Amino acid sequence: MWALGSLPVNARILDLAAGTGKLTEAVLRRGVPAAAVLAVEPDDDMRAQLSRLLPAVEVRSGAAEQIPAEDEAVDAVVVGQAFHWFDADRALEEIARVLRPGGVLAAMGNDVDESVGWVAEMTSAAQMPQSSGVVGRGSAELPSHPAFGNPEARQFGWSWPRTIDSLLDTISTHSWAVTSPPDQRAASFAAIRRFLQTHPSTREGSFEIPMRTQVVRVTRRG
């Protein structure tokens, strides 16, 4: 996993704002032992689901602004689709505290691939600001901080099997949907549903939506 960089032997990984464990599970699939992973999540229900899914992973209650870990306790911190929710200055101070020198912080965000024609049409139909995106653009941005070096970035393409309802359910959890006024959110969702029900690429109800994962990685200075 490019996001983790070159890990030392017996490295410890922190999944911050781990949610229900989707990124945690991906880390384990890359061969990191469950005993080497710490998942931190503030929401009780999400933590419970993560523990059911991955019982061998240590799960703690906590937030990015107050991480329940000792100083220099981990070699890498990963954040999936969540950094935009953090108080960035406080979170970076805490992440720098728990990371060992030379450790990496990687923020990841998924985004629909608007280079594909029908996807661009869908986001346009939703009448959302281009900077908001339909599937969470901005989640992989990292502000500068003196504890960290210059950022490195990569983009990875993939396809996500969806139905109209499952895509709308996913969109409903993203920051623009959560924070938009109810009437604006309802209008956008209605427009997306109309588009998906009528466009040739999606009107059968099941489809694959082209996605991009943006990853930004920075290294903790010594």
C-alpha cells in the first residue's frame, strides 16, 4: 500500500476516524498483523460494528484532536475520507505527537471520476458546487504543518458496483449532504435520482461508477 510508505519491522498503524473499519480491513489485507493496528473512532455504533467485523484489532474511543495513544506510539497514521471533518491544526499537532520521527500520515479521499462523460453529467445535474463533489472531494487535502515534510500525492482508479439506491445512500453520508439546507439537499438528491433513472448507463438500476482515490502522504520530521 503506497500510503504506508516503507514501514519498519514490527510497525504499528493507527487508523484515525476508522468508522466501521473499511480502511482498517484494507490495511490488514496488505499483510499488516491485526495486533499491529489501532483503530480510533468517536462514534459508539461505528466502533461496535468495527469490533464485530475485526475482533482482533484494538479499538479505542477518541478523536483526531485528542488521540488516545502515547507519544511516538505509531509508525503510520491513515485517515480515510475523514480529514475534512477534523480541526486541522489541532489534529496535525496530535498526529505529530503520536507519530515516531520518519513516520507517515496518509489522508485518502474517494471521488467520482468526472473525466467519464456520464459522471460529469450526473454531478452537473445535481447542481452542486464543483468544489463539493458528489462523493466527497477534498477529503485527501492536507494543510502544511512544520512537523511534516512536503506532501506526496497519487491517484488510483477503480470501479464501484452500485445501484441507484445504494449510491444515494452513500452520497447521503458525505459532508455536503450532511451540512446542506434540507431543501437544497432534497433537490440535489431528486436531480441525481432522475438522472440515474433515465441515463442509458444507469437506468437499468445496477451499474459500475468509475472512481478515483486521492492519497496525500507526508512524513514526520525528525
